[in-house]
Amino acid sequence: MMLPGFSAKKLQGIMKQIGMKQEEIDAEKVIIEKKDGTKLIFKNPNIVKIEIQGQETYQISGEAIHESAKPEISEEDINTIIQQTGCTKEKAKEILEETKGDLAEAILKLKA
């Protein structure tokens, strides 16, 4: 962090006076899990921890990859859908992903 007209040493002195510490954190990956189940994944991020009067703040910069939440679909669930509806394995898996793993809803959609 550089401000025009301030040397790095003077800036460090000012930061110390106001009780501010800054530290770079070496990390390979940062994952932020959002409430809706999606994730933001930062690979090789630049992370700076800033502490001001005991309060810590983290600044993360880098390119985020958005990852959608996918339900875990078991073979048992797929086989149940196939037995109940006679559909293919691919269709059973597709409908279970679409219904977020809800067996009853998947069966009703396939029988409709």
C-alpha cells in the first residue's frame, strides 16, 4: 500500500501509530461457501490480513471460479428411480440432479 508523497518507512510509522498491522498470507486456495450452496474458489490468491486496534480484516484478490452446488446422488437413489419409472440410468441421474436429490419429486416428474 503506497500513498503519493509518503515513503514506505513513513507510512509504516503512521500505521504503527494508529495501531495498524499488515501481513501477507501465503495460501494456495480460498473457498467461500455462500448461503445458497454455491462456492467461490480463489486459486493462488493474494491475501492481506489487516489488523487495526485488535480488529482483523482479510482482503482477498485474484480470479474467482464460481462452483454450483450439486447434490450427492447415490447409486441406490438412481436404482430406485429406475425401478419406479423404468427410465434409463442417465435420465434417472439427470432428474435427481434437477430435483436436488428429492426422490419423490423425481419420480413424479418422470411419471407425469
